[in-house]
Amino acid sequence: MPSTTDSILVFEYFTASGETDKSIISEAEALLFSLLDDLKDFNIDLVINKSYKTVVEKYHNVNPILIEGDIISFLKSNASKFDKAIFIAAENNNNLYNITKILEENNVELYNSSSEACLLTSDKSLSYEALYDIVPQPRSFKMKIDSKGYWKRAIENLYKKWQSEDPLTPLKIVIKPLIGVDCENIVVVENIGDLSYDLEEIFTPGSRILIQEFIDGIDVSVSLIGNEKKAVPISLNKQFINLSDDNGTYVGGMIPFENKYRDEAFKIASRAYESIEGLKGFVGVDLIINNDEKDVYPVYLLEINSRFTTPYVGLKKIANFNIVKTIIDENIDNIDVSLDGKVEFKKSGDNLEIRRI
């Protein structure tokens, strides 16, 4: 099982659990292999599906632990055998929280955020409340899709209330799941008269949703690394998002993104990070740069991802330092966060294409 007493447990959720959807696997593989490259100076115990056996044999510092089942079942039985871990997982089905909790309960030292930080940031309502009056955020309201359809009237009343506060500016709202990734199931309502019970095809009765004021602007994120006290912003990233009335899709990004509000975005992202106890390692903060120059806030925070996000694969190619080694060494003071060039990454069909620009 573990190769040495100083080895680090490493895994990525989908490649360990045997996911076969190529549109998911391309991104998962890019994240995992970027992580392994950053860890080339460490002894690694890599948990991965047996289908990757020949792929990982080329890594001389890696002890492959080949499994056929899912990673959570493996961890429940084997987590206590490991001392340290760094991993990649997303919020789907509370996987990020559940995995982190299992490792914590088995006294595994983590180079990721704590389970409580993962739980708080995964739930958009909890993170909104935690950061209320700390950083600018769009007005938000938590709601449940009830089985009798009362939710529609509740949304209409909320819309009218918000619109009455600024009747001269047309109001658009965003409806999103409390816990979601990659802009999945985001609905934009431009006219409240268009709100229909068809929404239940996306959010079934019992679903918890967030109603949020729509801010017209540029979708960006900030990638940071940090310890439990301090965050260091690495880059401002432009996000490529296809946002139609009834669906949202995250398709990639560009790093770095030059914008006059970069420093403001860095400040907000760092303040948000440092206001959430337990955030650690690589963290992504999603924001929007406001197109309305008359608004009091040029930048709004949308959510925090307490985990490795896709921009990591782009940063890996242009960062002038080893991101993961810096996290493990906790040597974030005085690091050179300059970037060598620009990179773009896009999901194209079943592939994640990464190129310098």
C-alpha cells in the first residue's frame, strides 16, 4: 500500500473512480497530470483506476494503487494507512466535503482546505452569509422548490421587491443551485413574466436554489494559493461562459487577463479567502467585473471554490514557480508570482485544449 513513510497520498476523483465520460475525463486528466508533474520531487502514493496502469508506470516517483471501485469506498477502508494527502475533487454530490471529512477523521495531514471550509464554500447561501458586508456580492436569496408550486409566486414577489428599489433600471435575476459546479443549471430570467413551471424540469421539487441579482459584466476568476492565515493571488483569469436563458456552461478561460480592475479583484478575492477559516492550498474565486461604470462597486464576488480549479492547468505552463511544492512547503512569503506569457484553455467536444497565445 503506502510506498514510504514520507509519501504523499494523491488522487483525482474521476480518474480514481473509473469515470468514462470523455468530456469529464479530459479535464480530470489534465488536472491530475499537472499535479503529478508539480510533485515530481516527492514520493507519491497515487490512487487511480486500473485502466491507467500503463499511463502512470512512467512516473518513477509514483507508487500506483490501482482500484476498480470508487475512491470514497477506498478511502473509508484505507485512509488510516496514509499520513499526508493532496487531492482533486469537485463539489458534486458533496464529494469534496465527504472526502475531506474522511481524511480528517483518519488524521491525515491535508494540503487542501478543511472540510468545514469546503462545506461553507460549496453552499452558495452559506458563503454569501459568511461574507456579507465583507466583500461586494450581488443581492441573493435562498429558496426551496416546493411540490405545490408556491415557489413561483415567491420568486415573483422577490423580483417585484428588488425592482421597486430601482424602478428605472430593468432587473434580471439568476437562478442557480445552492451547490453546483461549472455553471451547471444556471437560469437567467430577463422578464419575470417569462418565469414558468418549466423551471421544475431543471430544479425538481425539494431542490434548494439561490435567487441572485444579475450583474452585467465580465466573468473572471482569481487563482490564489495560501495557508490558513494568508492568501497570495497568482492571476486574474478571464472565464469563457456560455450563458443562455435556460442554461449556463463553463467552457474555459484565458490566463492572465489584463484589466484595470485587476488589483481590486485581487483585493476582494484575498479578503474573501482570509475571511473563511480553513481555506488552504489552491483556491479559485469567481467574480464579475461590472460593466456599469456608475455602480458603486466595480467588482462583485460570486463564489469561492475551495479546491484545484481548471485554471491550474494553464498556470502550470506559465508560472515561474512550482505551485504545489510551494503549497506543501508553506513557503508563500516572497514568492515570485510573475507569469511567463499567456495561455488559453477551452473545452472542445470531449477534449480540453490548452495553448499558449
